[in-house]
Amino acid sequence: MTGAVPTTSEAQLTFVLVHGAFQTGSAWADVAAALRGRGHVVHTPTIAGHGPNAQLDLTHADAVDSLVAYLRENDLSDVVLVGHSIAGTFIAKAAEEVPERIKRVVFQNAVVAADGNALAEEFPPEMAAVFGHVDPAQGFILPFEVVRERACNDVDLATATRLYAEMSPIPVAYMTDRLNLEVFYDLVGTGKLRTSYVNAVNDIAMPPGEHAWFPRFAHRLGPLCRILQLEGAHYVMTTRPEELAETLVQAGRD
Amino acid sequence: MTGAVPTTSEAQLTFVLVHGAFQTGSAWADVAAALRGRGHVVHTPTIAGHGPNAQLDLTHADAVDSLVAYLRENDLSDVVLVGHSIAGTFIAKAAEEVPERIKRVVFQNAVVAADGNALAEEFPPEMAAVFGHVDPAQGFILPFEVVRERACNDVDLATATRLYAEMSPIPVAYMTDRLNLEVFYDLVGTGKLRTSYVNAVNDIAMPPGEHAWFPRFAHRLGPLCRILQLEGAHYVMTTRPEELAETLVQAGRD
Amino acid sequence: MTGAVPTTSEAQLTFVLVHGAFQTGSAWADVAAALRGRGHVVHTPTIAGHGPNAQLDLTHADAVDSLVAYLRENDLSDVVLVGHSIAGTFIAKAAEEVPERIKRVVFQNAVVAADGNALAEEFPPEMAAVFGHVDPAQGFILPFEVVRERACNDVDLATATRLYAEMSPIPVAYMTDRLNLEVFYDLVGTGKLRTSYVNAVNDIAMPPGEHAWFPRFAHRLGPLCRILQLEGAHYVMTTRPEELAETLVQAGRD
């Protein structure tokens, strides 16, 4: 943040941006720079089980623990906790642990799992079927062709190839562990946890229609969920970082 | 209209812009200025039962009467009659009374009520349930939190607060009176009344999905309804007045 | 292509752009110019049964034959084969004949017919009913009012009138011939034919909702269909040629 000066009078927010599957905190680099340029504080932790050489015999709870530990170790409060893609389940479970540290949870094309579901169960049946064939020792990663067509639909081949080259498998249990989200839904339903849903309208990582990100997952956050949409596809943090930063401010502010 | 010169050769239109619930004609100030700047004639009447100190023991028919009276008193003809939000029902009923004065009715994120329904019945059940608990003497207004998250989702807190400060309750009967719209649907079905539907794509005052503004209400206007969409949320007349003016011209012209 | 220089290093593509009903290859003039300006090769054949004085006693197979003949006579290979509107069925059937010449089929607000269906059966019932009353000797064309409100919703009357003046009837059998698409769906399902779907979000030629272009038709192309969206309505090739050219490049490239 060398010399960056906020150009608006917007109140400073503290963002914790949680990357999606196969990626690390570096996925947010451009958005973090844009937010810092506007005067906000930004953290981009890498969740356990992600990144090259990550441990692959972890459970979903381990991922959540690593996020909660990050929030505690940095003694963060009044956090706008943003989750992308499968990280929707990490931020929901983390919010159950440390609701007092959180200003608002923001789901950005992220899974809002139904109570009792595993992440895999939130994907269309044809995708969910994939997980039965994955070797836990190898971890789980989608083939390039799927990433290229469904998540990189709006970028050129060079960008898609670069993004994929930076990806690595995650623990299979992240997709298959059943999630108890009773506390999360109670916090949301009683107004103790505020929520926003951000939808990039060309994001087809979940296929359009019945299984689309939106409005399926936003509905689960109830009538006071603040909804915002922007152009872009699944890696909008790479293709439109300034617009996404603006939208995250809109999602996170009072 | 001091010195404003139309920059296009578009034919002059006469707009009557009808505000939504809790607001007054002043809600359209910026759009009206934009339209006048393009050479159009613009009226922004305040409907009975709206505004500070409004009479709250009125019926839906009283609101319609006030709009029809405005059209007659100003002897307006060839009118592009635009209704926002609940005003969709005011313009539909007014069109039944004075179809000969109307060029086209334009519903802008507005309710197109089914024949026989009350406005309340067009809202999701959880919102409709609210109306049973409203004291008619106090009128009906949504709590700030709902307006902020569902209708002001894309503006900052200062703007949301200002918009809400300018709002006032409306007669409860506007929401609960059953509406006979047989004549309206006959006019539309026989091609005697032309219609357009304008949808601001981030408007979640009606929740996305089954109960969304769009395409639910546009469908009711039949196969010759002209549909247009633009960026923005429920108060797009405040956030994007130039774009909305352009879209209303597109909606209203021959 | 006088002096036009590609401004990016994007790989050269060979496009064959297939117009929709009532139109001819000239419908693509502005998009073709934009693509050529970026260094791509563009063909815009007119399909049999289209254009002034077209033969009207043709079958759907005749239309497909004329497209296949064009690809063969020009010995085209590695083609990005784009179809608009009803041409979705022409490109699907042509792909069955000469898959070896095709890099990718791109449906741009185009019908992806279900195997065994006629084009008419892909329209809403109220539109499909129209075809029973058409005199085959006169061919089929939609009335101006429908074209103006459903396909020209975002243009002014002068543009709509000009577009319609350039239109001419097509053989009725194009709409009513049942289409065997087994081979097409086998090519897609086995990954031998790549597909993209491009959706102009304000295109209401198919009505929004259950019978909308999108995601209805994209779903039929399976999980590896690359989906892209842009602003604009049914004649986006006329209203936003540069944006459509950019989107077709995104849809067609590796």
C-alpha cells in the first residue's frame, strides 16, 4: 500500500477474502490491491489443504479451523468475511465459531450449503457423481477441460492455462463431509449474523437454471440478505478486480 | 428546462411518471430532468395517500382516482404512463378509466396484479403476512432494515438513510383491496392498450426466483409486451437517472 | 479490410456466420467487419430459402444442404460455425454431415432443437399454433408488430422498420419438418463436437422464463458447453456489432 489514497470518503472496512477450491490466497491479489487502494484493510489467508504440497488427508473441519485460527491469531474484529465458491462453507462454519468477530459474511458465487448436506450434494448430480471415483490420496481437482469451459469461459486460453497451472488438488473430504449448519442458520435467522450474496452473472461453474449459484444460494440466506450482481464469470477476481472490489465494498458496508 | 436541447431527433413523448410506495413525485426528479433535457414533456404527480401528512384512510380506488383526475385536469393525451413498484396497479386501473388518453403503459419493476388479487397477494407469503399486523391508523411502511437491504442494496448507507427519511406510510388498504382488472386485461389482450415492462436487473425488492418482478409480471402482459432491461436496483431512478430515462424512451416510443 | 489491423495477438479464426429467419447473410455485415478488423476470416452465406424471391417449397434438409455445400465448395476447415435464431438447427444438422470441418459450433440465441422435434415445437405453444394457419405457397414470416415488440425491443421505429423491410418469408417446412438430431447429440456427448452458447440478455424473441433461449437451449449442449452472455436483444448483430464480435471470438477460440 505505497502511497495509495482512498478516493472516496467510504468508511474503512476489514476484509478477509477466502479463495475457492484449488486456489490460494494469491487468487485475490488484484482485488486486495484495489481494496487497499481505497483505504481498506485486506487479509487473504490460504486455507489448510490448499496450495502446492498441501496435506490431503484433512477434513472439512480442519479447513474451518485454519480460518478460525487465522482470525484469532490476527485478533481481527468487525470483519467482512468473504468466501468464494466452496469457501462459502468455510465462512459459514467459521461464523458459527467466532460470530463476535464478524461484521458480515459475503458469499461471492459461493455455496450456501443446506444444513446437513456435503458440498458435493450442492453440485448437479452429474458432477456430484465424480467424487465417488476420486482417490483420497491424490486429492480432488477438476480436469482442465471442465475448468476451461465452465469457470474460464470468458478468458483466453493463455489465461485459463496459467490459472490452471497454479491450481492444486484439495482433500476429497472437503467435498464429502456432511456439514452441520444449524448454528449458522440460527445466527442468520435471528439477525445476529448479517449476510450478502454477490453474483457474477456469467458464472456458469454451477450450470444456469435449477442448480445455478443464483438465486438458489441467496434464497437460503433469508429476506434480509443483501444481493448484488456484476458482470464476469467464476474468476471475476482475475478478470474484473476493480469492479469486484467495488461490489465487495457495496456488499460489506453498513 | 433552461436551455436544454434534445441531442437526438427522437419524437417528443409525454411522460407521466408514477412513483412507488412511501414516495412522492419528487422521486423522479433526476429522471424527469434527463427526459426534459431530451425534449420530452414530463409530469410527476404525487398519488393520493402518499407524502408526509397524507390521509391514511383511503382505498386503492382513491389512489387511482387521483391519478385519473390528474390526467383529466391537465387534459393529457398520448401519454406514456409509467408506474414504479406498487404503482403498477394504479396505472393499470387508470388505463381502464381513460384508455383514450394513453399511448402506452410502462411497468418499471412494477406489480402487474392478477385479476382479483390484492397487491399484498403479489408479494411472497412471508411479506404478505406482514400486512395482517398493520394498524390502519398508522398506515403501512416497511422497516428501515428491509428497505436498506432489499431496495437500497446498491447504495451507501447515507443514501439509503436519506431515501428512507423522505418516505412516509401509505394507506393499508392500498395493499389489501382486491383489484378487479378484467377491463385492463381485455384492453391488453385485444391490443387496445400497449404495454412495456422495464426491469432493473439488480432489483431484489421482490426476491429473485419464483416471486421476482421479472419475468413473472411481464408474462401477464402477453406476447406483445415490449421488454427492456437495465442495470440497477429498486431505486434506479436515483442511482442511474440517465440510463433509466433512455430506457423509458425505448419503452415508450412507437 | 482496408488498413484494418488486429489490435490483439489473438489467433486467427475462420468464422461462418449463419443468419436467422427472414434474413440473409447481409445481417452480419457489421459483425463481419468487426471480426475482419481483428484479423479473422469471415463467411456470411445466405441459406437456401432466404432472401427476396427465395424458393418457398424447400424442406429443412434443403437449407442444411445449402450450408454444407457452401462449406465444401469453399473447402473450409477448422470453422467456427455460428448460427443465430432458427439457424441453430441448420448448424447442428450441418455439423452432422461435416464434423471434420468444424472447430466449434456456436449457438447465438439460437434454437438447439431436441432430437425429433420440429423448430415450431421449440416455440411457446401460442406461437407454435400460428404455423397451422400459414399458406405454404406464401411462406412464413412474422407480422411486423411481433418483430417490432419481441425482436426489435431495443431499437427505434426507423431501425425496426428498416430491418423488417429487408425481411422476406421462408419455407414453412423449415418450421414444421421433424429433425433427427441423434448424430449431433452423439457428437456433442462424446466430445467430438465442441459447443458454445451465446446469450444476449435482453433477447425476448423467445419469451423470458420457461421458454427463454437461455438456459433452456444451453442445457441441451451438456456440461462442457462454453456459455457467454452480453447486453443486447435479438438483433444484437445490428445494435452492438463490436461487442458481439468480441463475444464470438471468446466463444470460438481454443
